[in-house]
Amino acid sequence: MAGQAGEVVLVNVFVVLLLLVVGIGGAISSDDYGPTIDRINEEGPYLGIIVPNAFEMNPLLQSSSFVAHSDFPYIDFSGRRFRIGRLENEKVIIVMTGLSMLNAGIGTQLLISLFKLKGVLHYGIAGNANPQLEIGDVTIPRHWAHTGLWNWQRYGDGPENELALESNGDYTRTIGFLKFSDYNINATKHVNSSDNFLNNVWYQPEEIFPVDGTPEVRQHAFWTPVDKHYFQVAKQVEGLKLGRCVNETCLPREPIVVRVERGISANVFLDNSAYREFMNSKFNATAVDMESAAIALVCHQQKMPFIVIRSLSDLAGGGSSSSNEADIFSSLAAQNAVDVLLKFITLLSS
């Protein structure tokens, strides 16, 4: 035990070395990080499992399917705990990122940079912007976008006016905009955008710098696709039976697993019916969360296969006005997401 503790301390001593250049595969040289990560990576490659919060992670750790590594059950590094073990027939490394796009991006990059991975699986709960689906359903979107990067247009300007810095290629009107005056009380389609001082916000793609690109030469991405093979495998999960009840409170129908076209993320807990409807009509969005697009963008830039599994815990403002459904169904949604993840891993390794 003392030797193991010493090795864990050694890893933390080398935190500054995270700034060193990494190879295209994402793994940092064992010469930089000492024996612990070297030993772990010798047993790889692993599936990286990324989860936002403890209440979403605990059902996985408590599952009989998870077996911790006998010598290195975890490594604490840079504020994260990386748990090493097996799920079903796969070697895995599990990390909890914490809430938000920033935390999700940092956690994902650390995972890819430190360890020898063959893919990333992300799961958790989400709001539901799709009126065709219900709480408890588990969604597997084909594409993810970050919808929190805006160019906020000045009062009085409209779609015909060029955005600030647009001529430099910094911003674009290609994706489209949200016109706030469309949501004034008693608004009609004839209301002019200047009737609301908030005017318009234009959605923007992310600047990305792929590992096989030219350094400091930016590319852009808005809809980021998950791995094609993973998405095809996910089709086989669609008949999985899921939980329906929390204590004596049951959902109106049996939850389902469904592959959908799009999910969106931003640093916003969405509990607003009007914006929910806008997101669905504008972007055909189903799952709405605060992390998945960051994970998608990091994996896309690092050329790492990934997929996202998100269970719907609430209606993102489309339900009762007296409470948010997540207060009741978040635990059920988290367990359903874990059940789908485990089934997916079984299929992936078969």
C-alpha cells in the first residue's frame, strides 16, 4: 500500500508536465509521468467513460459489472479521480468531470492525454426538447452542437446587417439567429426586431484545431458527429427494457432507447418552455445538456471515436409550472443511462 501511495504522489508531482506536447494518439510519454501511468497504459487500450456528476456515476460504480483494478483502482490527478477497472469485457477508465462545458472539456482532454484509449463513451441525464419523447427515455444523438457561442447584435440591426468582425471570418450569419421580439407578450410574426432592445443573437460554430491540422490555423465546427461504428452498434440497444418507477411514482409508459439526430449543449440549465420549443424547431434538438458538446468537440479535434448516451430526466420547461421533473426522475434517468451504457459496452466487445 505504501508503494502504491508513493506512486500516486509521484503522478501529482508531475502535473506541470501536462503542458508538454502530446502525440497524435493523445497519450503522454511514460518517460514524463513515471511508472504508474506507464504500467496502466501497458494494459491498454481502454474505453474512457466520462460522466458529469456523482449521482450519475454512483450507479455505475455500484453495479456488479464494474470491477476495480486490483493494483491501481484509481489515480487522483489535477483535481480529477481516474478510476481504472473493467466493465463487462472491456478495460475502462472512468472520470467524473463536474458540471459545465469547461469542466467537461478539461476532463476529456486530461483523459485522452494521460491514458491510452481506443474510444470515449459519455453518459448522463439531459433535458428533453422533443415533444415526441418522454421522461425516462434514453437518447443517443448522431450529432452534437454547442449553442452557447453567440454574436449578440446591436439594437436596430437585423439579418441584412453584417455582424461585427464578420468580414474577418470571426463570425457568421450562416447558422441563424434568435429574434427576441418574436417572444414578446402578444407578439406576432409582423413584429420588427427593433421592438425589443435585446434584438438578435446569432449562433456561432466553434473554432477547432485538429491534431492533424496546421497549428494556429483554425477550422470551424457546429454539428459534430459521433463515431459511425458506435452509432450503428447503438441501434442494437433500442429494444432494451428500462426502469419506469421511482418508489410509488411511475411514468405513463415504458421508457425507450432511441437514436436521434441531434443534441445540444450550453452552460445553461434549460427550464423554459419557449426556448425549449425554439431549440427543437430551430435545430431539431432532442437532448439538452451542459457537457456533451464539449466532449464531442475535444474528441473530434483529437480524432478519438466517441458516442453520447443521455437519459431524459425532465421536459426542459415544457412540463408542470409548479416544479421541474428532474427533482423526481433524475435518479431513474441516471440508472437508465447506466443500463444502456452497459448494454452498449457488451455489444461493442462482442
